[in-house]
Amino acid sequence: MAEQTHVLFVEDDDVIREATQLALERNGFVVTAMPDGLSGLDSFRARRPDIALLDVMVPGLDGVSLCRRIRDESTVPVIMLSARADSIDVVLGLEAGADDYVTKPFDGAVLVARIRAVLRRFGHAGGAGAQEGAQQAGGGVLTFGDLEVDTVGMDVLRGGRPVALTPTEMRLLLEFSAAPGTVLSRDKLLERVWDYGWGGDTRVVDVHVQRLRAKIGQDRIETVRGFGYKLRA
């Protein structure tokens, strides 16, 4: 997989950009590196990479705005790079449509692992639990009020109208749909949807749940304080 993967990397720091590009290329990725957001957007439109790696603070068009532009045109996976783990930029990036983020400074091996984890998610939209739920449903179409989830065709309808979800949002919905009424903890969702074998930042889960609610209905996913979230049957 990695040998064929094209990464768009947008970073204004010359040293970080060159070192990261070399590290990614050593791991088999094809990398297009750009120093600012505007050239990054042009490159994205011209070459359509498999994944975009965007620094939050780049000149011309900042990483959050660039992510929003990309998401308007594509569901390609996006990872944000932020210098501060507690920065509001992390949440802004996720709200703009990013699928994950990595805090700088980062180890090259960690970055490669996170990229591959995101690509695995996008290559296999349904988790094990979701697949089991689809088999139980018979035909793969699950219905929750005005919401229909086709776990085979990966289509979602709300009130008979198509709902456009990113692959990460779809995986999240599949996990909820596989166990309606069951509370899923943030850690469990990080493990199943984001492929984290270790504790990660649960803000990733919270922001994606907010985005999913905006598309399928605010009252469809319930917050269970202190425990996690559940899909109302």
C-alpha cells in the first residue's frame, strides 16, 4: 500500500519540510512538499493525492482554511500538524474536516504509523462490529427512525435524502449502528475507528461526533456523561 501512496505535505519550515519528506520517502511514500497553503491547494487540485498532511500555521492560506477547501472538494484523508497539543487550532482543524492530528515535534516513525492507520481506515470503511451488525440486519440496511444506513453499499439516507459522510464519519456511524442503545466509550471508539492501540486524544472523537450529529440529527446520538456516546434506537 505505502509504495503507491502519494502524500501532499504542506509545511513552511524548510528544515522540517525537507527532513519529513525524506523520512516519508524512505518509508515508500511519494511526497509532494509545498511551503504554503496556496501552492498546497494548487498541488492538491492538480495531482489529487491519497492523503494530505497539513501544518496549521502556514502562510498565504493557513492549514485550517486549506483543510476546509480540500474537504469542500474531496473526502481524501487529512492529518493536521500542530505545534501545541492544547491549542485551539487542533479543534479548529478537526471541525474543518481533518481526520486526525499529530503534535510537533514528532518522531518520523510515529508520523508514518499514524498515516498508515488513517489509510487503513479509508481502505476498509467497515469495522468488525459494523460488519457483524450488517449480517444480523439481513441485506445490510439498518433503519433508525428517518435514518437508513446501508452497511454494504456504504450509503446513508435521512428522510429519504442522501447524507454525505467522510470515511471517518461513516466508520463512526457504523460502530454506533452495530450496537444501537449500547454506550461506546471514547477509548473504545478511538480503538475501533481511529485504529489507536493506545490512549489517544478524545477530542478527536468528540469533534467527529459533533460533525456526525450535524448531518444525521442532533438528537440521534446521545451523550452519556462519564461514559461515552450511544445511538438512539
